Amino acid sequence: MMPVPGPGPVHVDGNMPGVWDRFPVGMGYVPMQNWETPYPISHGFMQGTIFPSLDYPFMMGGCRKWQR
């Protein structure tokens, strides 16, 4: 487990010296998206996306699994 950075001197630019040296470089994974015919601009604007495969309903309240 990586140590959690504790309080320390904070520079004017917001950096804490030595803190970021303790964390590994992160790597993101974004799966390839196949091209599809996009929505018309006006419909995409209303849906929040121009791609039908990314058009998911908004579920108010977020992920129930993590709520307490």
C-alpha cells in the first residue's frame, strides 16, 4: 500500500516537495470506439452526445453501490 501524503510545507504554486515522488505513474485505458453515424447536431446537443452508443440515461443519485 502506498503511504498517504501527510501535511507538510506547501509552496505558493500548490506543490508539496517530495510527495509526488511516492506515487507511481498512472495509466489509463480507453477502449477503441467503433465509428457510427452520429446524431444530427440538434439531437446530439439535447442528448449530451452525438454518438448513439454513448447515449445513456442520467441516473440521479450516482452509483448506489457506494452510497451509505
